[in-house]
Amino acid sequence: MPSAEGGGRSSDTGRTAFRRSLSALLALALLAGGCASQRQKNVWNTDADAWNAMVGRKFADVVDATDKIFGEPRVEDRELIARAKVGVKAEVRENQDTDWSIPSNFRIPLPSLGRKANVFIDFTSASDVSNLSQISPAAEESGSSLSATVLKRVTETFDLGATLGIHGGPDIGPELFLRYERRRNPWLLFGEERGYWRTDDGWGGRTIVNIDYRLPGNDSFIRFANKADYYEELHDVDFKSGFLYRRRVPGEVALSAETGIEYNPYTGNPEKDNDTDPEHDDDNAYARVRMIGKFWRPWIEWEVMPGFYYYWEHDQPEAWGIDVRLSLIFEAFLSGPEEP
């Protein structure tokens, strides 16, 4: 067992990394705020604040409105959205090194091809794998991907889509997916079945089932979210399940309180055949609070997610942590496809 002195050193290291990460991100936020004070900064010949006010979109349903803030494709893929988003993110975990990344997303819709379906090109780097109900392209979802997607509304409850993507490696291949969404107030049922083939990972798929219940007052909802990924070349099945409570709070902030598990039956790193070290096993249970809002200007977005994680395969399983992100985002809603 690790000594108490060693544990103390690990805790001090974690706290030091935490303080340094917050200091760096605060400095970045202040720098962004200073740059934003130039009121006549033009974006596509339009003032940045005026641009975001012009392209803003209102969603009548609290589930859709809140999910849009969290950037979930269940809502976004049905809209013709032009977007450029770049940020910096720090993931701090007790007893672990701080993980820095530069999450980005660029989406270009093709309106001329979208009269009967949504067609868009998407580039994503360092996607948010911690978001349980996120629907990102299957396999290598934490890396970079360039994809072209066609999404067709078949009926009021079914959407049919196809994606051709290039993932880090490169790992190239097509995807087909079917989405089902059924609303019966105050309930909403969403499911997706996705199959794909990759030049590196072979055949695979993903199953998603979300059950939402909108709470009285129409300002919050509860979600039971489940996701399973399965691969031909990788080991077994990645399974994630959790409960989410989401709502809008004053100050144009969205809050998501979450608890759940992430589990793979393979002990060690499931992406490597010979890595069976339990310390590389990321199976965990968690409780966390995710908050997203705007800072200083409507095109500066922040996200903070403090949480507690229990990695049951590790020698030191308990770990407090916090994720902090600051992004610049410019987004426009164009007219969507015609209904069937």
C-alpha cells in the first residue's frame, strides 16, 4: 500500500496543479475580456455582439433549449448551423497530471443541398467524451475528425443519416445511423442505433437510449442516459449510464448535475492488447456538476465542471477533480430543410 507520506505528496501535487490550472485559465479569460472591449471588432463585416444577437435562436422546449447550450447533436443536427468554435480546456484530477487540450469545432452547412435533408461538413478536435448524452462520431471520439453528414427526417419520430469520416490515424470509413424520438408530455424518449466500418478498427456500433422527464414549471428536466460502444478490433464493450438533472439558471447559465458509471470489462487499457495494468483502467463512478455560460460577451463561452470520481481499479481510487474550459464561438442559424 502507498505510504501516508506518498499520499500527502500526491495530494499536494494535485492541489498545486489545480491552482496553476485555474490561474492560467483566469489569465486567459481576462485577456479575452480585454480583447472584447474593442466594441467595433468586425466578424464577417458585422460587429461581434450584433452578429450573435442576430443569429440567436430560441427553442420553445426546455429540453431542446438546454441541450442546445450543451451542444448536443440531437438538437443541432436538425438545424443548419454555421459555426466556428475554438477554446482551451484543463482537466484536473487529484493524483493525476493535468490534461490540457484545445477543443474546437467548425461546421459548414450546405443549404443548397438541404431542401429535403440537412447536409453539413464538420471538423471536431478534442471532443467532449465526458458528456454522456453527447452523440459524436463513433470511435476515436476524443481525437480529431473530419466528416460529412446527411440527415433526413423520415417521419415525425424517425431520422435516417449517413456519415463519411476521417478520424485520427487516419481511420477512414462510413457510418449509418437511425434515430428515434418520441414526445408524450412530460416524457421524451430518444434512441440511436449506429453502425460503422473503419480501416483500422473494423466493424463496430453504438447504441444510445435516453429517457427524459420534464419537471413541473417547464424550466428543468431529468434524464436517464445510456450509451454502449462495441468494436471488432478493440476489447469488449464500453458502457456508460447515468442520471442527469438539467436546467437554466439566472444569468443565461445552464446547469447539469450528473451521477453515473463508465465501465469496460477489459482490465487495463482496452485499446491495447498487452496493456492489462489496472492503473490504466479508467472505469469509474462519478458525481459532478457541469455549468456553461457566457463571459463578458455573447461570443465568449465558459464551462466549469467540478466532480468526484472513484476509479475502483486504482490503488488510490478516490479523486476530486475539475474541468475548466474557455472558448470563442461564432454561430449562425440558417433556414432548415423542408418538413416531409
